[in-house]
Amino acid sequence: MSYSPLPLHIPDGFLNLVISLIFWGITIITVGIAISKTNKSLGEKQVPLMGIMAAFIFAAQMLNFPVAGGTSGHFLGGALAAIVLGPWAGILVMTAVIAVQGLLFQDGGLLVMGANIFNMGLLTAMIGFGLYRSVSGRNKRTRLVVAGVAAWLAVLASALVASLQLWLSGTTRLEIVVPAMLGVHVLIGLGEAAITVAAISFIEQTRPDLLNEKAISAKGGRGWVYAGVVISLLAVLLSPLASANPDGLERVARDMGFLHLGQSASYKILPNYTIPFLGGTALSTIVAGAVGALVVLGLMIVIGGMLRRKKVHQHE
Amino acid sequence: MHADAFDRFHEADSRLHRLDPRVKVVVTTLFILSNALLPDGAWAAFGLSWIVLLWANHLSSLGVEFTFKRSFIALPFALAAISAIFSPLGNPLADWSIGPLTLIPTDYGLIKFGSIMLRSWISVQAAILLVATTRFPDMIHAFEHLHVPAILTTIVSFLYRYLFVLTDEVMRLLRARQSRSGSVAGLKSGRSVVWRARVTGNMAGQLFLRSYERSDRIYTAMQARGYTGQLRTLNPHVMQSRDWVFAALSIVIILLLQLTGRF
């Protein structure tokens, strides 16, 4: 079976217990809210729908397209699920997908599943749905561009948070894991964005009732827009900082006491004694630059869209 | 495609197979938790954990080497941990200069890396053994008993039930794309990457609509059969004395592993 693991599923053993439990806590609370929200707003009909949508995301992850030199673009689907099904249902669907991948295929661990659901389910729902909702009343081109940017950013934010989790667990060095993970996922995210945009444009043509402005605002409130923009901004600001200036991020984390979360005592005893072998290279600078530029572009579109919407409201 | 194409269950009649799925889920989770709790460099405890795992393999009658042969799935992720070898803490062991880079592996870093790899490797094998000896519907039922919300377990049951149907759909879409994509040797075939991504995106959209409409039909069919929002099971899963004994023994063994790791 052509089922290939994606490099975002963290296996057991790579995160320490404290980090694993913190993210299990966040995930359980959010999934609990998602369950009560979907129970309230949806009938029993939604349960088979969400189950089959989960199977859809799982199956769609097998779709690939050749890029170059034997590599191929793949699909995670978190942003698409949140846009089409709404954020709460999207979170439940991605939770089910990640649970089955971990349980059945050992793609991602059990103890670290909370972190995996957070990275690939919650973050992608917030960014995907939040950014898309902010432009749901605008013209088609804007909607598709924002959907693409959101899908790309969602993959990037997942990769960034996964790297930070690995670093806080004492598993990897910050100055290596961030440029490496972001470098790979900048490209994976492009495939994700292309597939998401094409899929949404296809669904808008064939079933416009699922994605019109009314349907989208019924799926989640304005709060999602703010959450999506804030998370995107954080990802955008942290990515270049973590790539270009890992020492700075490390200092901030130490000052705020985050580094005590790691079992590794190395950073507490010998602060700032680091061997610079990727921190200042061209790779990390290029990655940081690319991330920064694209993110600024995306935010300009989003903020522009929000401002214009406000104007329209004032005219009404 | 066959309905059990994704199944990782291995049919056998063994003590592990007969065990209540709740016990298996809880003991596996505790075992993985125990691995996470073992301190770096507790080689004796890691070794004992692996022996316990081999013994569990033996109990499952699938063969002692069963999980070992399937345990390399997490290996690509090892790349993420390699940088731990060059931890600034500890005594330098060597000094490798590769171009502009200077790599200094340390004893502390090597211990850290080895421990991460062992933890991950043993945990993956425990999870493999769990799914090899437990039918997936039974496992979902165990989660229901363990108070995982019904809506989640129902979604997962549907996912499992329809996974192979939709995978068939994906295979048809992929086959259709392949038959449309003729190529002549020596000539460039297909168009730009963007175009290829769009074709794939249309396939994803197509798959979405087919799944969406299928879920409508499935819901109607289920309603006709008396579906009220919950799946029922015919296996009541009652804990028997041998399940309690196994659970108690496993917890004692895990505690002993922890003691070995700490002294």
C-alpha cells in the first residue's frame, strides 16, 4: 500500500514527558470544546459525515504529484478540512486521522499524540479557517490566494512548533532543527497550498453552497479570524528569529523559564556555549528571508481584506 | 481492494490475543510511559525493557522476532536527534572538521542520542505488538470503556470502516490519471509543476465530493436500520480474573524496570 509517513509525525521517545503532557492537556481541552460545540450545533447526521471526511483526508494523503528528481508533493489536509467542514469539525476529523495513523501505522507515537494533534490539527484549523474566513466575502481570486497562503502557513507553523517541541525536550539543537524543518516544509507547504487551492476552487464550482459566505460564517465565529491572524503572525515572527538568531530565542526561553521544561540540564549549566555550525550559514538566512517575504505578502492580503470589509460595513 | 488491506491484526490464538483489549491498551501505554521516564544512559533498564518486550512477543505466539522486523518505521526521524550528539555539555570525544563546520561529539551527547533512539525503538515495538494482537474494532471499544468520548470513537470507527472504500476511490483516480498521461520516450511529457499540482487538487476535490455524497447515502442507509447516533457492539468485553492478574503483573514488572533504571 502506497502509504508514506510524513515528516511531521513525531514518534514516541523524541519528546520528554513534561512537554508530552502539556500538549496532551491543551489538546484534550480543545478537543473537548470541539466535541461540545459540534454536539450542540450538529445533529447525529454529522457523525457519519465527519467519519467519512476523516477517511477522505486519510485517503487524500495518498494523492501525490511528481515535482522533480523523484520527489513528489504530498498533502496533509488540515487547512482544507477546517475550511470545508468548519474549524471544530475539522479539529475532530484531524484528531481521528492522527489517532489512527499513530495507533494503526505507528506513524507518530502514543505518548506524544497530544503534541501531534496540536501541531497538525489545532494549528492548521486555526490558521486555515481563520485566514479563509477573513476573506470569505471577497472575490474568488482573493479567496483562493488566501486559502493557498493559509495552507502553506499551516504546514510551516506545524513544522516550527514541532521543532520547538523537539528543542524544548532536549532532543535537538535549535540552530539545526529549525532551519532544517522549515527548509523542508517551505517546499512541502507549496505542494499543500497548490492542492488546497485547486481542491477549493473545484468545490466552489461544483458545490458553491458548501463554501459561500453564509455557510462559512455559520461554521465558526469572528474569533477564529483573530486567532488565525495572531497564530500566523507568531509563526511569521518566530520563524526568521529562530532561524537567524537561535541564541536570542534561547535566551528568551531561559528567562521565561521554558527551558526548565526540558529534562536536559545542558542549557541551564552551560548557557550560551554553542558551536556555530548552522546558525550563521547561508541556508538559514535564505530560509528566514523566504519565510519573511512570503509571510508579509500573505498578511498584507489578509489585513487588506479585513480593512476593506470594514469599509463595506461602514457604507452599508 | 480487500476490506482488511490496512489491518495490522495477526490472527492467532494466544494468551495476548485473548486478553481484554482494555488491559492491552493500558499496559502498552504504561510501558511507553515507563520508557519516557527512564533516565538517559540507563542501559540496564533499556535492555530489560527489551527483554520484557521479547517475552511479550513470545506470549503472542507470533515469534520472538515479530516486532523487531517491523520496528524501523521511526528510523527516518532519527535525523532529528542526531544533533544531540554534539551537545555542548560533557567531554569532547573528537574534533571533526568538514569544510567550514566543526563538529565536536561529546560523551554526554552520545548517551543522550543513544537513549532517545532506544526509547523510541522500544516504544514503537510495543505499539506494533498492541495492534498485531488486538482487532481494531475491539481496540476502539476498549477506548470507549476507558471513557474516550463516544463521538471521537465513532468517527474513528467510521474512518476505519470506510478507509479502504475511499482508498479504492483514490486508486481509481490515480489509475485514470495514469491512463490519460501518455508519454513518448525522449519527449517531455506533462506540463509545469503548477499544472500537475492543479490536476492533483482537482482529484482531491473530486474525492471530497464523492466522499461527501457517499456519507449522505450511508447516513440514510444507517437510519433505515435504526441508527440513533451510536454504534453498538456484540462483544461485551468483561474483565476476567486472568485479565486482572496480567494487568497487576505487568504493572509490577514496569515498576521493577523503573527501579532498575534509577539505581
